[in-house]
Amino acid sequence: MMKRNPLITVCLLMSYHLVWGQIIFEEPLSPRNASYQIQVNYDPALKQIKGKEILTWKNSSRNWIQTLQFHLYMNAFKNNRSTYAKERYGYMGLIAEEKGWGWIDIDSLNILNGQDLSDSWIFIQPDDENTEDQTVIELTLPSLIRPGRNIKLEIHFTTQLPRLYDRTGYKKDFLMAGQWFPKAGVYMDGQWNCHQFHRNTEFFADFGNYDVEITLPAKYKTGGTGIRVSQEKRGNLKTVTYHAEDVHDFAWTAWPHFLIETQTHDGIEIELLYESDHTSSVERTFKSLKQSLDFMDAWVGPYPYPKVTIVHPPTGCMNASGMEYPTLFTAGTSWLNPTCFHFMEMTVIHEFCHNFWQGMVASNEFEEAWLDEGINTYTEWLILDKYYGERTGLLDLFGFQMGELELLRLGYINSPKRERILRDGWTFIGGGYGVMSYYKSAMMLKTLENLIGRGIMDEIMKTYFERWRFKHPRSQDFINVVNEISGEDFTWYFDQVLKTANELDYAVKYVRTREERETKGVIELDSSRIALPLKEEDKSKYALSDSVEAGENLYRSVVKVHRQGEVIIPVDILIVFENGKTLTETWNGQERWIKLEYLRAEKLKYAVVDPQRKLMLDTNFANNSLTIKKETKPLLLIETQVLHWFQNVLHVFSFLG
């Protein structure tokens, strides 16, 4: 675990006030091929941000490039004809009725101190044929950019914030500025990766440094990505300057009524912005963030930045909650936040850990969302189990307990075959994006952990993080690490559970035990005649006991286990007899079913497939066991029904919120 000297951190923070662009990291952590200097003014009456952006973009490829592509995300809220709006169905109409549209205009664009390129760009739609969508532009340059060379562009723009919606915009005098400026796409694999703004996708960009200067009314209190370098008041206005290094985005928030509290943990400054009604959540927020810092430091590596900012949006602004940005994230709480509920802690943990799996290991969320959301949900699960209990991670109320496992399985088994995990995010339908990218992906990783062991899984996650941070890994890169560290080829596993929509479901379908009487030293078993004393091959075939003798009554027991889904994973089968003796069989699952027969002096009591619950992807635990006494219902079935009821309750509260 890497510790920071608090004195060094304080000195660094003091030095940031001297000049823009003060160095945070002596050696760059990332390629820094897309850096921004942005100066903006915020008009609270118009809810507009007007600014100038200087982009320094480096051609890190081997190709000569003549076009650049940019995201204009805010145009998703421009009208009800954008691709985002159409995917949102009728929701955008509500914004229109309340005059809450948002948009972004490029007022001018030129090479820094050079040629005007304002007429050299066009809107493009790389994902669909919706010519009304204006969330991506392509700029044609007057000359080619050679490999390894930079280009500096000056862009003047105006952003109209929308009414607070999907984690960006304004409500009264609160604002959350996310995806608010022209941002370059990613040039990779010989082409531009610059997708439109979709309902089901988040964001993908290159790393760089950000220097952002925001001028707004002096009454506002702000939080932003990176560190606050300076804050200068001039009359009724003030200018706040932020600096960030080796990040791929910049977001900021402002509200006159924020309370701001800071604490330090291992040399890292933690800043919390909240409202007075949320005071009871302050210490719990800091506690869960510190737990996350400690866990991630020990598990995969240290959080390298000097600061992290947490925002609890004010009451009525929950549309801004639950979103991650580099070094800054929004969580969410309320004035009523009983200590028996840990949903706020879950959100803090989840959004902070995005700083690792989305902030540093910058996979492409448009195309492979599971690499961020799935790994991040798995991470959140481990942290909640460690610090809040496997059975009480989310809820411990009057004896009713709920851990993260129950919540994730409820989300997963609701529609396990809806889609395959690995597909472009915007092509999911209904709730498929959430089920596959969060719930099923977490179950896939937990099942893998159970198959190979926690120690090896921890080494896999640490190696993946160290090898791919500040890069853009793909799914195969993760699979390669799994195969390397485990020493086994798990391609067969990912081919089934990542790349198909197939279901995993093992079930004990039939159990029977009956007495078999020996006659004249021979036991008749179906078409077989077994002579006593026993032969070694008979003992092996029928699991016969060495103690079986002529004249003794025996019991023939039969167990049938079915593979009801298409996914094939080797599985254990536990056989339990009435006298407490047990047998464990291993089945490769290749056939549709297996029949196990036993001839013993003891009766069969019950059989369980996957007795250790290794296969978390199994969609129905209720059929994993069967007893001889038919009237005995598995306790798990009752438990599952109760959890299903609780899920409905959660859905109701979610709707009301």
C-alpha cells in the first residue's frame, strides 16, 4: 500500500496557486494526447456557458490524418429528433413543454493563430442514419497531421444547459455541467471512434491535461475535476481555476448553497459538497470513501490523484446523482437516511471505483460497457461484503437482511437471456443494457472467481489494472490476462457467457430410493445381476459399500441431474444419505442429463447440484436440490419468493423517487 507524506501533499496544493498548469506528476501517467485549456463565463439568467477552448491534439498513430472528429454531446437535448431523444421515446417532450432544451453551438473554429476552419466541419452520424442528430462533427483540416505531430485548435462555443436531465443540466440555481464542451473522439485502430450520444451509452475519450477557468456570480460554490488552483473575486463575479492531469474528461458543478467539508486520508484530500439537510450523511460518506480508497489500494493499486470530490446533489436534483467523472463524482442522499440502509454507501463506493475502471482503465463504454460497469459492480460487491457484511451489505432492518448478492441476482434472473453481454451499448433494447452490463457481468466475474479461487482472481484484477491503466483495453485483453495468470485457457468460458445470450441452469430433476433384496447371494439390479461377495468393478460402478454382505438388505438410489440451459460448465453434485454419509460427483455437463445410481446399505436423503454455489450465473437456485420427502420444500424457494417481493417494493420506491 503506497502512503503519501501529508506535508508533501500540502506543499503541492499550496504551489498550485502560483501558476496555471503547475505539475502534479513529475512523470506523465498517460499519453496526454488530448489536452484542453478552457475559459468560460456562466450566465445564470440564461443558463448558458460561453467559452473558448484550446485543444492540443497529438497524432499518436502511424497514419497521416486529415480529419478530426468531435463530440457535441449537449445537442442530444436539442430537440425530440436527436438519436438520444428517439431512444428515450416520449421523455424529451416533457423538456420541450417546459422550455428546457439544451444545445451546444460552435461559434468559431480555427487553427491556433492560424487559418479559420469554421466552414470546414459537418455533422455526421456514424451509428445510424438519423440526419437530425447533431452530436458528432467531422472537421477537415487543410493539411495532414503527420504521426507524432501536434495540432492546436481554438474553438469558441456556447452551451445552453438543459433542464436537469440524465445527470447534466440545471434546476433553479443548481447546475451540473457534464459533457458540456466540444470534446475530441478517439483515433484508434486506424479510424475514428466517435459515437453519437445514445440513451444506453456513456463516454470514451483520450487522456490529457485540463486547465479550466470558470467565471460566474460570486455567490456560487463550485466543485470540479482535478484541483482548485485559485479563486479570485472581482465585484459580483469570481473566477475559479481548476487543473487536472492524466484524465479524459472534465466536469463541474455549482450552487450558492453548497456546504463544503474536507478531510484528508493517506495524503489524499477528500472534498464533499452537500446541502444542510444532508448533514447526517456526511461522516458516513467520508467513511465509505476511505474504505474504498483502502480497498482499492491493497487490491489493485493506489489512487494516484491528490484529490477526490464527492457531490451530493441538493433535494429535488437527484437526476444529477450517480454519475462518475475523473476525480469527481455525484452520489446522492436524503434527509432521511437510516443507518440500517447502505444504499448511499453503495453509490459512493460504486461511483468512486469508476475512477479506476473508467477513469484510469479507459475502456470503450460505447462498445464494451461490461469492462467498466461489470468490473465496477463486481468491485462494489467485494467492498460492501468486506465492510458491511455479506448478508447485511445493503440492509439490516428488524432481522430482514439483504446483501449485494441478493440485489445483483434479482436484477440478473429477471431476464438472464435478454441479450449477450458483449455488444454495442446502444443496440440493447428495454432493460437489457443494465441487466447485461451490470448484473450478469458481475455474476460472470464472481463465477470465474469461484472456479479459480479468490487469490488467483485478485492477481488477475491487479495485473489487468497495472497493465492497462491509462490505455484503452478491449475484452480480449482482459481474457488474455485471465488465461495468463490462471494458467488455463478460459476462452471456452467467455465464449459462452460473454459472447452469447445462452442460459446456465442445472437442476436436480429426479431422486428415488428403494429397497433391493438379495436372493441366493445375487442382487438383481435392473438388467444387472450382482453376485456377492462384491467384485471391485461392482463397487466402483454402483458405489457399493465394502460392508455389504450376503443376506443384507440394500437400497438402490437414483439421482438424475439435467442441464436445462445451453451454457456448459463442469459442476459438482453432492449426494447425501440418511446416516449422514456423503458422496461428491463431478459432471462435465456435456450431455443434457446424467443418471447416478447407488446400491448401499443406507437410504438416499437428498441431492444437490453445485452445493458450494460456485456457479452464480445459474438462473434458478431453487431447482438445485431435491429431497426424497416430496413434502419438504427447499428453503431457498421460499427465500427467493421473499426476495422477489422485496424487489417489487424497491421498484415502487424507485418510481416514487
